[in-house]
Amino acid sequence: MINERLPKIWYGGDYNPEQWDEKTWDEDVRMFKLAGIDVATLNVFSWALNQPDEETYDFDWLDDKIDRLYKNGIYTCLATSTGAHPAWMAKKYPDVLRVDFFGRKRKFGARHNSCPNSPTYRKYAERLASKLAERYKNHSGVLIWHVSNEYGGYCYCDQCEKSFRVWLQNKYGTITEVNKAWNTRFWGHTFYDWDEIVLPNILSEEQPGEVSFFQGISLDYRRFMSDSLLECYQLEYNAIKQHTKDIPITTNLMGTYLELDYFKWAKAMDVVSWDNYPGIDTPESMTAMNHDLMRGLKSGQPFMLMEQTPSQQNWQAYNALKRPGVMRLWSYQAIARGADTVMFFQLRRSIGGTEKYHGAVIEHVGHEQTRVFRETAALGTELQHLSEQMVDARVHAKVAIVFDWENRWAVNLSSGPSIALDYIEEVHKYYAAFYEQKIQVDMIGVDEDLSKYEIVIAPVLYMVKKGYAKKVETFVENGGTFVTTFFSGIVNENDLVTLGGYPGELRQLLGIWAEEIDALHPDNKNKIVIKEKTGNLQGQYECNLLFDLIHAEGAEVIAEYGDDFYKGMPVLTKNAFGHGNAWYIASSPDDTFLNDFVSSICEDKNIKTLLQADSGVEVSERTKNGHSYLFVLNHADESRNVYLGESERTNLLTDKIQSGTISIEAKQVMILGNQQLGDL
């Protein structure tokens, strides 16, 4: 549980009372109570207000707002406000300003414009966090600490370059080891002194679009920048913990955000929180995958939905309104996949600045007679009635999909084989196949224990880190099913090719050798021809993008290519290894193949769908104290059917017992408990 002082699903969002007058504050509290809002995030961008100069700190305004909310039954998620440094700091200490990828020194403006290796920024950010924690350490209204906001963005200044060299010394020890790790004899890059190393940007090793001439240094700089920003977070985290050891601390993440290694970050967070902003064309399965990834960062611990919009965004190309029912639907999607909060950005719309057209619970009209407010209040009422039953409930899965940020960076930086290769898309293709079949999946990192799973899938496992191949071998030896794909097992953690033939350290496990990799335009298709019916796989399917030319070295050939000069060569293999099996899919297959493949390997492991339902219906399950809560969400624009058979379940939103075939209306939600409501 996030904080036992509020043992329910928290409901609320970002609130900026400093932008309003006292009359508005009173009206806000009245409307928050109408909507069932019980948590407000304060102080996110108030550094300049809290600290008007180098020596002065003023928290009187914040005292008033925290007290005012708490007296009305509304708790505070208290931010440290360090996501945007004050103008006076930039003027007096220009070292806080970042240098961009093109070598240009930024001026004050926007936000996240602070150099993560600036001694000035670190000093004042840590000091502010400490002063806030000391002041509010005993306030009963403060539920959780929110450090900074949406960390991100790299810096390429001289002080980052110097810090990068220190980071390299700590990692490699000697310049000889750096040269070895980066293969610097290529293009005459051998270094003899640490200060010969320059950071990789457009002035040195990189071009826009993640193009690098020297992947080793570019990969390490991404690790270094992720670590640098993490150090900033940890400075504030430690400063707060000196005063408030029992109040949890978080910072809001952003799903599959490219620049930070969130599995590493999650180890430093008491609870994971994230901001969910799908685009107008984002598949529901991609949003579900993001929720599952956030849950997976801390091995299944419930997470916080820190931000979503109640209506529309302001920064996408096309800022469509959420249609009636969609805000509620997507809120329950988050809860279904492990969220213990539903929170919005923002609670009241600003009147100026870039987010004045970003949706809010309280619109510019300022009263409750709006569609958005009515929907928000209705959801708040529902959550008040049912959330205590399922708060801290867990999601259990027998299938895991591996996601690794460092592997993603290496794939992106690779000079070939195809500009169309998108790590996220390839991972999502496999996730979507399980999603469509209503089979629960955990998204895991490479450090996760594999023994609790029956099936582990690692799409495009280009980078195999030290010890990981042995870890997977042990999993398969003990009876697990492992699946990986084309362009896997190519390099080690330094992006150096593993010699002896692809897929490198996975070669023995998979029982294959990949001789060449063909890369064609995505419109060019080949065929996957199944030799003999295997599970639900039969006939032929299409594949594209990359085509590994593989030879079987003990693996059983399940399917062959149907076209091109490699017609008849293996494209799908299965290798018995110990008590389990390791599969290799040598190209990017179509959705029909993936659906048949996923159903086959799940049937082999006796992994069943959570619930039979029509297409367009999402199903997820959370369990607590022996009780099951099946979330059934209809994303379609028409009604759909759900098939319960003879089993009886109680719809917790209506208190009705359901069985047989149930019709669920468009954009509607059911939560099916395995007991009658009165027994829960």
C-alpha cells in the first residue's frame, strides 16, 4: 500500500493554487469535494515562489494550501518544485543552464533546462528538498513526496564532459579498458589520456536521429546521462529521508520514454508513478503495455497513475477530446493493470502559458455544469464505493516479455541493418498478441527472476549482457519456454560483436546459426511456410523487415522461407534444451502468425485466457486475499459480448450477479468479482 493513511485508490491530480486568488481557492475545494477528489499534487513548479533569492525561503503560501486542503479531507502529494530553476539562479549562476546537442548554450526558459551535473543546481535542489522535508515532516496531510517532475533531456556542456570522464574512470578503471570496450582502434580513435575523450554530439561522433559513428561512446553517454539525472533525484531523495523516513517518495516517469533507464531508476523509488498521455491513434494495447511496464519496474508492485488528462491534451499534433466514457474507461484500464491512484493533470485550467488549453477537471468556465466535471465526479463516486476492496491487489502472470533500455539504445544506435527497425514496435507486436487473447503479461527487465514464469519472450535481444545467456539457459533447462527473434545475440553490453556466429551466446540454447541478415523495405514481404501443422500454426504467413538466413544446429525446423534466394531455409525453429524449449523467429511476422504462435505456446503450457470475449474487449485481473477482480473494458464503438459460461460473478459496479453471455456497451466497464459483493 502506498500510504496506509489513505487505504483506497487515490483520486486527484496536479493543483496550482499559486496561480489563483482566495475566492477561487474556496470554490476549488467545494468542487473537489463534489468530485470525490482526495489527493492534490502541490508545489510542482514553485521554486521561484519558494525561494525568491539565494538566501530567502518562503513557504507561508504552501502552509496555507496544505492546511486548507487537509481541513477539507484532501491530502497532499508534495512536490519539491525542482523541475524548473528560478530566473535569478540562471542569471547569477549560468552553469545551471544546459548546452544542447548542437553545442548551443541555453538561456533561461521553458523547463528542465538545468544541467544535471551543475554543482549549483545540485546544491540548491538538495537544499530546497531538505527544507521542505524539515518543514512538513510531521504534517498529517502529506501522503507522498514527488521529486522534481518528468526528468529528461541530455546536456552537452563542458562540466558534463568532465563528469563523463570521471564516470568512465569509475566504470572502467583504466584508459586501456575504455579503448578495449569501445574498440577504439577503429578509425584511429585510441585514447592515451582521459581528457582526450570528448562527449558525443553533433560536434564529434553523432548526427541527429540517433546516428552514431562510434556506438560504444554514444551508448555509454546515454548510460551516463541517465545516471546523472538519477543522481539529482537521489540527492533530493536522501535529503527528504533524513527528515521523513516513513513517507514514500516518487517521481513521475513517462512509459517507454527513451532517454532514461527506468528499471535502474525504479530501484531508487519507493513507488513508481507515471504520466499517461496516449495519442489519438495510440492502440489500446500500447497503453496497456505501458501500464504493465510501469508495474514491472518494481516486480509487480502497484504503481501510481500520476497524470492523465480528463479531456484533451494541448501538445499533440491533433488534440482530440476524450469521447464520453473514455476518461473513465482509461482510468479503469490503469487500475486493472496495477494502478492504485487515478490522478489528473490538471485540476483547474491555467489562464496563461503553454498548458492553458490542456484539459482540466475544472474548465475555464469555472463551474461544475460541464461534461468533463460530471464524468469526473461520477468516477470519483464509484471509486469511493469500491476502491478499498482492491487497493494493493496484485496482477499475476505466467508470461513475461523482456524490455531493456540499454538494448533499445544499442538497437537505435546500430549503423544498420534497417532504418525501419523499431524496438518498441517489435516488442509491442508480441505484447499485442497476448493482449488480444486476454492473457496476462508481465513486462520485465533483464535482472528479473525468470523462475516464476512459464514463458519468456525477448524480441530483438540484440544486446546480451554478461551472464544473461546462462540465466536464460537455466530457465529453459528447468522447463521454461523461451522465445527470441531476428537480430538477437549480436553484441555484448559494450556493443561489441560476439564472434563465432550469430546469435552469439544464445547459439547453443537456440540450436541455430544465423549466417547473414537481409534487410529489405518493409513493403517487401516473404512467406513463413509451416512444414507440418504445429499447434495452431499451419499453412503460410507473411513476414518482412529483416530476414535472418539461419542454419539448424540441432533445432527442429518448424517453418521455412517461401521466397527469394533463401527459399527453403529455416525461418522458425524450436530447440529442445533440458526440460524446456527455445524458439527462434528469424523475421518480423504478421499478426496472424503471432496470434497462432502465441495460442500454441500457451496451450502447450496450459495457460488459458482470462475470459472469453469479443474483439475490442480488454480483460485484466487483479487478485487480493484470494479474491479475483476481472476488469472487462469495451474499447469498441459498439456493444460487445463477454462469455462467462456457467460461472457466476458479481459486477461490483452494479452489484448484479452475472453469468452466461453478457453484453457490454461501447466504452463501458465491468469489474467482475468471484464472490457476491456482500461477501467481499
